[in-house]
Amino acid sequence: MGIIIAILIFSFIIFFHELGHFTLAKLNHIDVQEFSVGMGPAIFTKEYHGTLYAVRILPIGGYCAMGEDEEATDSPTNFNNKSVWARICVIAAGAVFNFILALICAVVLIGMAGYDEPLAGEVEEGYPAAEAGLQPGDRIVEMNGKNIHLFKEIQVYNQFHQGEDVELTYLRDGEEYTVTITPKFDEDLQYYRLGISSSGYTAANPLTAIQYGAYEVKYWIDTTILSLKMLVTGQIGIDQLSGPVGIVDVVDDTYQEARSYGAATVAVNMLNIAILISANLGVMNLLPLPALDGGRLVFLAIEAVRRKRIPPEKEGYVHFAGIVLLMALMVVVMFNDIQRVFF
């Protein structure tokens, strides 16, 4: 069951991404040859207003075909005859819809489970937070210049900056204080710690659900970007990346652990994974790399500056090379996933 849920989550997130392209194409009066749900042979098709709508046999994602890789025709509704800004909106819409979906899931999640304010719960004696004067109930608002909105941001910041001094700003009774803390190494956990624990989750109302839902999405976007920076700088290796196989395994493990606690716990965990994947997909698609939406946006930005389109065949060669490299990376990541999962 966990594997089926993982496939459905993946499929809906990719479908929603393609729905972004489709929606903005229609709003800009651009021809859409086909909008498909799923992949493989079609089990249902219907043509409506020049667009073929299809449901395909494999419930994995979907696609929106607009002819963007073709030469412009005489039709004013052809993708390539539209203004560069209209085309930028259409291409960027996939990632934007991923962020919107992540926000919707986050609002629902926080409405169900509450939000983790960055409030100190327990401040452990003998650790640097207590020695710096922090007390239970203090609200952490900044760490080394980074704004903090969720308690998990404190944990992740410490995780990615092990052993580093932290200039920490907190609020107490409306007054702002700033202290410098040096994390202390915990011999048992083999980990540098500040000595602060969370105060728990706060029940949300509609307004705070939206507010902290936005913070939740921002948290996952920031975490994805930080992870990419660490990959580029060599702080983490390609062998630590996870692809579809690894994520399906995580979803299945999470489902197996959560199901004994009831449907609500399963739903909360699956929503959390959906937020992570959707935000991650949005960021990855905006990377300025060939074959990705971000790569297409680079070509459109160049066109906007030089007021002349780069020949489609030359752009196509670049994107083809990008696809080949992307497929090679996916093979490596899948091989690593299979080794971790099955061996």
C-alpha cells in the first residue's frame, strides 16, 4: 500500500506541474496539442477546442505538449509566436504550481497537526544555551542573520553548521536580546548541540495555518537550495542523493510505521512528504540547466535581452545534451538507491 501511495503522490505532483504549464498556456491563448494524465498507451482520449485530452495507462505524471520545440508557424496562437514574456510565464508556471501545491498541502498539514513555533521548551543545564541566559518560552528569531520562523529551522541550522559559533537573537517579554553561543559536543550522540528543545506544536486557526504553511514551504525550499550548495561544494556526494526508488522506499517505510497510529497519522506524514517533494521539484526545475524549465528560461531571458530568438535547432541540441546528462545522473542515483534499499 505504501508503494501505491508513493506512486500516487509522485503522479499528482507531476500532473499539477504540467497543469501549471497548461493553465498559463490557455490564459495566454497558446495552442496546446495534448494534455495527458499518465504515461504510455491511451485508455481514454477526447479532443476539445483543438486540444487532445488523454488518460494513459501508467499513472505516472503527465505532460503538456505546446510545440515549444518546433519552428514557429503562421498561427498567432503558436507558442513561438507569443511574446517572450508570455512564454516565460508558461514555462515558469510548472514550478510555480509546485510551490502552490506545496503551500496547499502545508496549510492542510498545519491545520491538522499545528505548527512548531521557534520557542524554547526545555533549556538544558550544562549546555551553551542555558549558560548564555536563555529560558523556557524565549522565542528565537534569528541565527547568524538568518530569520527563524519554525523550531525545525533551529535544528537544521545547527545540523548544517556543526560546531560553529552562533549569534542568536531571541525575544523575551517583548525585549530583544542577542547572544553568541558555541555548541557543545555531546559524547553520547556524537553531535554538537545548543541544548534547546521544542515547546511542542501550537494549534492553528485559518490565518496561522496560511502563515505557517508559507513558512513550511520556505523551509523546504531553503533546505533544498542549501543541499544543492553542499553538493556543488563537495560537502555531500552524489551517492547521498535519492531518486524515485529511494523516495518510494521512504514513503513505504513511513506508511508502515504510521499506519498503526491511524489514518490521521498516515495523512499527516504523507502530506509532509508531498510538501518536501513538491517544493524540491519546483526548485530543481528552476535550475538553469539544459532540459529543465530553468534552462528554457535562460534561453528566453537571452531572447528578451537581445530581442531575437536563438535558432530552435541550436537550442534543441543544448537541451538534448542536457537530457543525456540528466539520464546518466538518474541512472547513477537509481543504482545508489537500489544498493541502499536492497543490499
